[in-house]
Amino acid sequence: MFGKRGTNAPTQTFGGAEPAPARRPDATPASAESSHSSSSQARGQTPPRPERPRAEEYYDVKSSVFSALIETIDLSQLARLDIESAREEIRDVVNEIIQLKSVVMSIGEQEDLLEDIVNDVLGYGPLEPLLARDDIADIMVNGADRTFIEVAGKVQLTNVRFRDNQQLMNICQRIVSQVGRRVDESSPICDARLPDGSRVNVIAPPLAIDGPALTIRKFKRDKLTLDQLVRFGSISPEGAVLLQIVGRVRCNVVISGGTGSGKTTLLNCLTNYIDKEERVITCEDAAELQLQQPHVVRLETRPPNLEGEGQVTMRDLVKNCLRMRPERIIVGEVRGPETFDLLQAMNTGHDGSMGTLHANSPREALSRMESMITMGGFALPSKTIREMIVSSVDVIVQASRLRDGSRRITHITEVMGMEGDVIITQDLFLYEILGEDANGKLLGRHRSTGVGRPKIWERARYFNEETRLAAALDASEASELGHG
């Protein structure tokens, strides 16, 4: 492929490695047999590769081999192959290059090099081992040399690095182009998603001074359920039953919480209890909800093009989906004037609609909705806006990320009505912190506030759920007496 090999070819060594035995092109290491392709199914089969500290020479050799590969291989032909065939083709060529250059490295380093180069060409480069790990919640890339991850609520620095900022930028462009978006100097901010629904944000130079900044909010491959949230301690069993009933009896729900508190995860859990016969329409900036129902229409906003035209906003989507005969409307995140349209939908026959918003408490969530409607340019008196909120929203569920990194559902709150100009709410469940253990983990409990007949009682009776509702409230009070 590369002509005759000279016997006096220069030898490259690094890291004090012993020469690896010559390898057959078909001797594929186990770590490389699994595809790190961009599909979540492929990732589900790939065990995470342990991170090893890399010598600087490793990156020099990798750059040299990668450059030779790009000069040798026909990328247009490669694009016609399926993933596995393309991987084998790249591995064969890289093995040839390594032998031609007489690179001396250990078998483990050679496997790492092969896998890294395959990922560079076919996948997301150095990000692939991180995307393969299901224990990572966030990946934060601050330029080519510094990549952080969040594991178990704690942020830690990794050994992952990119060849240079250009390689990082190429990977960012590859990610966003898959969903029809672009990121470059003229359009340096972009929201996108991976095929598995993981949320992606890119901000590029000149706005990002030290190189492109890439943030990925990873989704777990296995969709979380309320039962799992109970096992994790995020909610009590009685609170989980209450949330099931709220989803089942078509309450209008707003899920409130700070960044990274688990709002979207909780929204996904609640959608499990939507009847399979219902027509559900979702509106999102980047489609990440994972509804299991058969009758779901997914809508996604669109940014403006180069000429600044063609933008489709969240408000456009919410207004349009009212004409699509929805039974429930689910808005991934409410952050602007679309709040008005969602409240209108909740109040005009689309019971069971849901949305999330950023707020630190249920009271603050109500204030945020009011302020977002006001900022949207609606010249309505405050009292009118509050009356609209009261007649539309039934339940606010508050999710919080505590200082030890754990996520808890801290409030399940009903919106009761108005007294004068003030919205009246009623907490059904609360989470109270009792202290912390020797390892710094917070100790707490979910408790009922003792409300025996919540406002949603009549709705529960309409759906034949009042017995379960009463049992959940009674069980919660009984368990609280047991704690006492």
C-alpha cells in the first residue's frame, strides 16, 4: 500500500515501551471490536476503557499516524461502508502505517492508538470513551487540553485531550451538523443533541477565548423510572405514587428546578403514566424527551439561517401544535413568552400538559411564569396573569440538587386559587434535611404535610384513583409517625 518498506526506517519510541509483536490486520483487540459509533445502541455494548496517563510523545505519534492515514485513505469510499467495515478498513491501514514507520510501542498503547484514530475518523474522537460511560452526567470541554466530567454529582478533571482546537472544532461541527445546525465564527453559539437525546451546547471563538467550549448533558441509556428514583432516595414510595396519580389523572404539571437538578429526567418519568391512546405533542429546543407512547409527535425549534431568516421559535411551535389536535402538550423547557401560549393550552381542554422551568422553589416558579409573560410584551394586569396561572396549573413539582451532589424532589405543591392578588399554594410533600453522615452525605426524609383531601381529589375520583390517592397520603402519615 505504501510501497517497499526500508529496513533502515527510523524507529520511534516513547514511554519506555517494549516493541510490540507484529500484529495481523485481523487481530482486532477486544476493546476495539465494539463500535464507539454515535448510536446509543453501539455505546450500550462498549465497556468503558480505563483512562491511562498519556505521554506527550503519544500525541505526537498519533498526529503523525493520523496525518499519514488521511493522505492514504479514500474518505469518499469510506463513507459508503457500514460502520464495522469502515473500522476494519481504518485499522488495516493504521497497522500498515505503524509498521512502515517502525513505531515502537506496547500492545496496550497500540490498541489505544488504533481505537483513538478510529474514533477520530468515524466517531467523536477523544469524547467516545466518555460517551460510552453511563455513570457520567455531564462532559465539559474547555478547549483542547482540559476536559471535565461530572460523576455522582462531583466535577473532576480527566486525562482526555484533543490534538488541537481545530480537531475539537471539527468534532463540534460533526455533532451539530447531524441535526441540521452549524457552528463557526459567523454563528458561534449552537444548541444541538446527540442521537440518543443527550443535550449539546457549543460556543466557539471568537466568543470563547481559549478555544471551543463544548458541554454535553448526557442521558442515561436506561430510561429512569419513578421506582428507580425511589431506590435512589429522590422521592419516597408514597410521593412516587402521588406523582403517578398526578400523571394519570391529567393534572397540568410544572416541574421547577435549578440547572442540573433533574427536571427533564423527572418529566420523562411522569410521561410514563400517560395513557397509550392519548396523542402527545412535544415542543423542545433540542429534542431530548424519550416518550414511550405510540402516538407522539416531536417538534423542535430552528435557529435563523445565515441571512438571519427562517427562525422557528418555541412560541411558534406551541401555537402551531394547538392546531394539531393534541390531547397533551409537553414543553421541554419554558423560558420565554411561550409561557402564555402553554397556559392558554392548559386552560382550553389540553389537560395533562406539562413543562419545566428554572426556579428554586414553587413560589418562585409562579413568579417566573408571571415575569416571562410580562417580558413577552403582553399588556395584561398582574392580577389577570395570576388568575390565568391559577386556572391553568394544578401541581408544581420542585427538583433540587443538594450540596452533596444528590438530587431530590423537595416539594409536591398544589396551586389552590387566589386570595386578593396573592396566589395560594398548598404543599402535599416536602423534603427536610436532618443532618449529614461522616462522609458528608446529607441525611433527610420526605414527609407529608398532613393534607387529607387535596385539591386534586375530585379529579382523582373522576379517574377512579381516589382510593390509591387516599392510601398514599395515609401511608405517608403512618410512616411519618413511625419516624417520630
